[in-house]
Amino acid sequence: MGTQHTIIATSSDAICVKTMETLENVVISSHDWAVDRIHYLAESDVANAYAVQCEFSEWLDPDIEDHNVFSLEYIGD
């Protein structure tokens, strides 16, 4: 008989709230970085500024209210 693996998952409201707050901060930080980077690059490297804008176009579109965000937890070594 081979090795059997068991996954035990627990959850609590406090953990879920903290995770969502952290995720929200990461999304805000990423959005702000993209905007700042576009402005910085636009002065000297329009092609790369455009590339960043394309990559983040959905996040930067004010007509899109909701976004699907997929977050993966670091598993480690």
C-alpha cells in the first residue's frame, strides 16, 4: 500500500477577514505601482509604459466595477 496523504483545513471568520484585508492591500498597492510606473516610463520609454498599461488595462478601466482576483498561497520548500 502506498503513502496516503491527508489534508486538514480549518477556517475562522477572523482568518478570512485578515486574509481579505491583506489581499485588498496588495491589490491597491499593485494598482498604485502600475499607475506610478506608467507615469514614470511615459517620460522616456513610451513603449514600455504602453506595455504596463496593457497588462493592467482591466484594473485601470474606471467602467469596470468588479474584478476577479485569484490569489495563491506560497507553499514553500
